[in-house]
Amino acid sequence: MPSTTSDPHPPSGHSPVPGSPVSSSSSSRWTARVHDLRRNLNPSGSMGDYVPSLELESLALRDANMERITDKIAALPADANYFSLEFFPPKTAMGFSNLRDRLDRMARALRPLFVNVTWGAGGSTATKSLELAEICQRELGLTTCLHLTCTNMSRQLIDKALEDAKALGIRNILALRGDPPRRAEYRGADEPEAVEDEFVWAIDLVRYIRKTHGDYFCIGVAAYPEGHADESHPLGQSLEHDLPYLVEKVQAGADFIMTQLFFDIEAYDKFERTLRDHPSGAFKTITILPGLMPIQSYQMIKRTTKLSHAKMPDQLMDRLDAVKGDDEKVKAVGVDILSELVDQIREIKSRTPGPQGFHFYTLNLEKSVSFILERTGLIPPSTPETETAFLLPDPPSIMVNGSTPLQSIQDQERRKSSVGSDPRNRVIVLGRPASHPDYEATALEAVVPAEPVNTRANTLAISEGEGVLGREATWDDFPNGRWGDARSPAYGQIDGYGVSLHVTVAQAQQLWGTPRTAEDINAIFIRHLSGELSAIPWSEEGFNAETDAIKEPLLKLNSKGWWSLASQPAVNGLRSSDPTFGWGPQNGFVFQKAFVEFFIPSKDWAVLREKLQQPEVRERICFFAANAAGDFVSSDTEGPSAEDDKQMLREASTNAVTWGVFPGKEIVTPTIIEEVSFRAWSEEAFGIWGEWAKVYGKGSESEKLLESVRADSWLVNIIHHDFVERDALWDLLV
């Protein structure tokens, strides 16, 4: 439940905020599936009608997995530990498919008490959220808690979401407010105008669920150990200011509290003491789940803490700063920090009798959280302690000049390899004995019956990245937002919250004024590039040092109305220790292709598109372009090469625009631009124009301007392949 939805910046340049579009085919499949479920459970009701059904509830109660979270906690021993995991609906179909496999593995290895599934602002991810919840609840048998944001949603949509949850057997809801209410802007054309907003705060949703569904749902609410972060109160973040509202939510019927992410253990200690000792008595025995976010990368945690206003204590930040250039070391230090936090929270919670629980924001990744859970002893025992995982270690490294590079295979003594494991763990050799018994087996040896590969210890070892099969868990270990691999479940965003400006209406107007002409928009982008403006609708971040290398051409582009969202300069083999462009382990070399992404008026795009097709240009660049209407063109679909291949299906290009070469490692490519990710992002990017327009109200001059710009613009990403020539891209465009 992190309050941010943005992606981390790429290793260079400036990047926008991604989101979570829902494909029409996915939506129709989900609608049909839920329609069948609800027809079977409630024949008299339509999809959109709220019809209370005793049959529905009695059928749901028959399923052992359809349990209320508080009931499951009450059934635990008084000294037990438990935890929950949070996931968001992936942005792409490939990411969704890969998350299904990841969830299955994590469910078997880790055994969480329950899982959370996030819900987008205004119901923007409703279809995918329910589809993911179905996988968790019905396919994998995981007790599931569905997030539900109530602002900018009609009562009909709330009713439908709750009935769909019932149809899936989900009995747990985390009731959230969501974005500040702007019902007039979100209301559909056929929806009657309300006298006043029905759902303004989370307490409105808690009361409504209790009124319409009684005790069927176990309801959780959010809390903020350091105070709520939207800065609407004059004192800014203040736990004392939040307390009366939290008391009301609990007294209205909330069953448990789940906190925002935090790293300041002193703030959490004060938070829990304050709640337990509150004179109302509302929090004396209620379950309080501390929310913890594993540190996946340096840029991600910097951005997340900034947007959520969660303080990172100096002593923790110093430890991360010391390794910030090396993703693997950042993740390892992050595991240490979170493990220490768990132990410190245990000490705090020991003051209150009963089981101790923890909630982890996984960001759809598994390695860090698996290490943290095992190291802190949170994984519930269910198999003999002597169980061994049979995993194939990595093959020996190639010897160079008689020396073998050091390898970091963890816990060698705890987990041994065995011939009798899954055949995929062995290379089967024919006609000769196995030369390397650790990872080869004869055909006869391969069929020896042995303990199944899918033991918990084995699955946990895979989740932690051990052995060759561990690559299934770690291939996307270092996500880079929308610049990473679009097949990753973690691709594109932090929590699947959906399209959002990440600021209030008042803050938006203060930042960007009331634009009335295209020149006003030019000025906003130029002020942002110049460091005079802290954010634009597509990015809440300032620029890093390397953007200064291309600041002049970017200013020229933006001055003529080509508004840049992301860019980076060309880099040819600088050392990984370079203070501006360096990243990754020591003694490596880094490379970058120059690219730029910008909005451009359609008439200018027609001219530029023709220029990009000139023979002397075409072979040196790659481009992707889309508009708000869904039209798409790219260098893969245009030009002579495309015509030559028109009889066959051509594979879309994948462009690694940042890569590094390091001793003893495969080439690392953290920044990728390809068609599938660009298409997904373009929907989000044009959606943000719409969100910005809503700041000013229907019919206003600014709203009309922004909507007209949205309709007339193309989003274009151009990559120049000549990374040796530093100014090649900018000479072409400027």
C-alpha cells in the first residue's frame, strides 16, 4: 500500500510516471468469467445489481480458503509470528503470466497468512485487480485481501466490486480513500449528478460496507506512523492530527490496521505506543500490521520515500549511499536493514500479548523478501527441519590464465545437490560417464526415484536465487520501471495504483498555474529543465547530473513545442566509477545510446517522420510513435526493410540503450526500449494529459487547451544507434 505509483528513473536522463492500462480483451474475458460465477451464485441478479444472496454467502463459507484475516490470526498460538505479502496487477500480459508462476512458487516456499492485491485510483485497474485476486484466491488457495479505493467511484461501482469479491470468495477488504475526490470530473455521461460526494474518506467506505454487507467482510484500514503525507493539514505530517480520524474508522467497523511503509523505527515505536495507550481504547487489542518495503534498488527507494514522505534515518541512508552504484550490494544491504527492522519491531510488539504480524510490499519481486523472511524466522514451519533442497549449483567458471573468478554461492553447507532431483537440474549425458557429477547425470541416474523437486526447501532456494533454477526468480531482480524488461511482473510501476498526478488539485495549480496557450506549456517544461520547477505532470523528480550534458539541445526542443519526457546522452566506454555516468560494480565499463522521448504536434510529426525515413538516417535510428487515438508507427513497420518482409511476421526491435560490462558477469542491460513497453506507456502518458485537464474543471479554458493538445499530439521515442558520436541525435533533431 505504498502511496506512490511512480517508477524509478533509468540510470540516466529523466523519466515519466507509468501506470496500468487494461486491455479490452482481458476486460471482456474477466467480465464473462465473473458473470458466470455470479449467475451461478445469484441467478436473479445482473452484473451491476446489488442483490443480497444467502446462497452466495453460504457457498462462500463452505470454502476453507475463504477466511477472514482476523479469524485466521485468532487461531494462531499466542507466541506465533505471521506475515502477509502485497502484489499489484502487472502492466503487460507477459508480466501477468510470469507473476502467476512467481506467486505459485512464493506461496509454496513462504506460506503467507494472506496476500493483498492493490486497486487503482477510481477503479482504473479494477479488471486486472480482480483477475489477480482470482488467481490468488481460487487458483492458489491464498486468503486474499482486496484493496478498494472509494473516491471518484460511484456507489454502483463500489457495489459491483464488492459483489465480484464475493463471487470469488474474497472476505477481506482494505478500505482506502484513494485520490482526492473529483466526482464531477470522473462521473460518466449517463451517471446522475450527486448533490454531494458519497465517498470522500475511507470511513465512508467502511460504514457503507458494514451497512450493506454486515460482518461478511473483514475490513482493514490504513494508518501512517509518521502522519498522512498529502500535506493538506497546515502542520503537514502529524500523527496527532490523524488520530481522531483513525479512531473513527475503527469505531465504524474496521477490524485491523495496516501501516504505510516506514524505516524510522523510533517513529513506529511512538506510533504503536500512542495507539495502544489511546484514551478511547479503540486500539487496545486491534491487530496492527507494520508495512515494510524491501529495498530493491537505490533509485527506487529514494523515490518511494520522497513520494510517501517516509523518513529514511541518516544512519540507514549512509549505508545505502556507500554502495549506491552497485545494485547487488544495495539489495544485500537492504536485506540487512529490513531484517534488523523486523527484529526491532518484534521488541516493540512484545509489549502487546498475541501473535506478531508483518506486511511486506513485494513490488512483485521475490528474492529480497524471501531472504528477509528466512533470515528473521518468519516462514511458518510445516516440514522436517532436516529437509534438504536439491539444487544444481552454477557450472564452474571458465579458467583464465590458471585462475578461477570468485563465486558467491550462498549457504553451500545448508543445501546440497543430488542426482535424484528434478531432471531439469541435470544435463543428461549419453555414451559416457558423467564428467561433472554436480551438474551432469547419465540417463540411468536421471531416473532414480528421489524426493520431489518441489519441496519447500527447494522452492525457497529457487526464490532466493540459488542454483541454475534460481534464475527463474532473479532474472528481473533489478527493475528499472518502464525502462526495464516488459516481461517482468515488476515492470512499469511501484504498486499498480494507476494514472495519477501524485499531487492535489491545489498543488497542481500552484505548480503549473492555469495554462491557456501552447507557449504556457512550453514555459512549464523549460522551467522544469532549468531546475525552477520541482515537477511536471509526468515526473515528480528533478534531473540528475548527466542531463546537464544535453541540457542545451533539450531546451531547444522544448522551446519549439517538442515537450521532452525522457532522454539520455551517448556514452562510450566510461569507467563504472565515473562520478556522472558510472554505475554497477567496480572495474567495469558503461555504455549508452542517446535517446529522447517527447510530445510533438501532429503537423511537426509529419515532417519529422519523413526525415526519419531518409536513407542516410533510417539505418542509424530506431523510433516508436503513438497518439491518443491508439495509432502506432515505428521504424520496424516503415521503410524498405518492412516492405521486403511484408510476407512474413517481423519481430519488433528491442533496444538496450544502457549496458555495462563488468568482470565475471554477463553484460547487464538495465535500460530497454521496445514496442510492447512503449505501447503500454503511451496509453498512460496520454491519460496523464486527461488527469491534468481535470484539475481545471469541465469547460474551462485550460481544460479545453490540454484536451486539444492531447488529441493533436504524438508521443515519439527516437534512439540513435551511434553511441560513439556524442551529438549525432541532437544534430539530427536540433
